[in-house]
Amino acid sequence: MSGFVKRRRAVNIKGVRLSVHSGQSVTSSGNPSLDHIFGGGFPLGSVIGLEEDKYGNYARVLAKYFLAEGIVNDHSVLIGTMEEDPEQMMRKLPTPIEDKSHATKQGPPSAEGMRIAFRYNQLTPVDSEQKSSQSLGHFFDLTKAMDPSTLAGKDISYWSGDEPMQEDDCATGPFAIPHFTSLLSYIHRKARQPQFALNDSEDVAKNVLRICLHSVGSPLWYARSFAKELIHFLTILKSIVRNSLSVCFITVPFHLFRHLDDNHLCTKVTNLFDYSFGLEAFTGQTEEQANPLFKEYHGLLNITKITALNALAPFTPETRDLAFKLKRSKFVIEKLHLPPDLAADDSQTQNLVPTMSCSGGGVRNKLDF
């Protein structure tokens, strides 16, 4: 018996490439700095969970990035939300721009400009923004909406909770909340189409299904059995995504779950995600709660889970001390750099009292000159 095993061919789809860390087929989230944190992209068949900020403004921006990346790569897009009109949300997607990072990046100062501090010429410029040298995703301008003609002819599916029930909706399992049944059946019907199958058939051109579920768990979803129904829904959703050429990005308002009876609901939901991170925005904090050291940022990004999906070990980011800022035209994630605490040094200097002692200990004496 031969010891060779036939290796499965890599998926040849626009916007998908093999990861240099795990060898899996990964796709971009639409934000290169977010891709860099999680190893260059998210694998096909994975579920990415985002803990929304208090007002959901920054989570909505990342959801638009995810959808815009799918439109640029001609992926099939499925958007489901009851918080707003999904068609209106698609019309507000950011427009793609050319990669100008290499053109605007400046090298170290020249010798003529640094005649005095000539030793600084050997230092490389510090780029705190998390960027990969071989970025998979595109760059988008948040100040400009995507041209409506770009959306024309794209495979876009909308779910807003008003879709009528069909005969096979009960096949995904019984739910007391009809919204879970409707949404899960809608996703299942879309994901079982031939172009999203995992088989190696060459009769149908393969493509990626991008599923974006925005604000699942908002008050519009609530019922008496919401906690149990949500866990059931995510379990079946993960099975559907795992067995198709799909990737799911779901935002959840965890801060609303603290008012429910299940105190461990946030932990249970996080365990069902393959990748999970949260946005802790500074918006709404009082002057006493706001930290002046974070005035350059709009919030913190907390990584809560990275799964070793079809790999022996999970990807380990360079650092978990991350912060984000929403600039005029883009959403940037950076390493958290705190300024030096000079106030403490000034207070210590003012408290030094002259003495006649020759002893050390950091105390100034009259014999020092």
C-alpha cells in the first residue's frame, strides 16, 4: 500500500489565498490591520464574532468593511440584520481605493537632514499601524460611498426578518423564536448551492459566500427563551459554515446580555466562535473614567479567542495590547503605545529636600555639585 496521500487542491478563487502560517485558504475581512492581527486573514469555514461597542458605531464600520471586500472580489454576499434596512446598509459601503501605503511611506531621514543626530540614520521608521507586507485585502475610503453601479449584477441576498416562512424551514431544527428559524433556513438554502460546495467538481465555478449578521441579540430578538435559542442557533450556523465555502462575520451586543438570567451566556457564545474580539470604545465615558493616556485613540481592541482551525497550534499575534482610532477616511488598529509619565518625575523632583548627608538613595544633598 502506498504511503502517499493525494493532497487536496487549493481553492482558486479571487480574494482567497493560502495562509503562510497554516496553509489554509484564507480571505480578508476588508481591513488589512485586522487581518494582520489574526495571521493575514480568516480561514474559509470559520465564524468570526465581534463584541460590539456600547453604541455599535465602530462595529458597524467593520461590518461594512467585510461586505465591501466581498463586493470587490465578486463574492456572494448575504447580509442579515433587523436593526436597520440591509439594502440601505449596502448602499453606504465604502468605496475601494488604490494601495497608497508604499507611496506615502517615508524612509529614514537622510544624512544631510540629520547632521547632528547622525546615529539616528541607522534606525528604521516606527510604523505602529498593524499592516502586512503582503496584504490580502483592499483599502477603502469611508468618506465616499460605493458607486451604485458597482453593486449592480452582484450576488447579494438580504434578510431583515420579514421573509416569509417556507416548507423546509423546520429542517434546521425547532425554534421558539421564528426569527432564528427564518434566518437559519435562509442561510442554509444559500450555502447548499453548488458553487459553495466543498467537493472538487469542475462543472461549477467555485465562489465564497460571505455571511454578515449584524447585531444579533439586540432587543428585537428577545424572548423568554432567548439565551437557549441563541446557543442552538450558533451551533447549527457553525455547522453550515464549516461544511461550505463560507465565512461568517457576526456582531453581538454582549453588553445587553448582562441583563439576562443566564450569567454565563457571553462565555458560551464566545466558545462557539472560531475567532472572537471586542471593541471597548471610550465614547460615553465621563471625565473621571476617561484616561488621559488614551486620548490619541477612540478605544481598545481585545482579542478573546483564536482557534487552531485545522492546525496544530493557533496563530499567536505579536501583541495583545491594541487600540483603534477612526480617522477621517479609514479605521486603523495600532499597537498601544503609551507616552512617558513625566508628571511623576516632576513631582518627585519637587519633593527633594536638601540635606547635609552624603548618603545616596536619590536624595539631593548640599555636597552634590
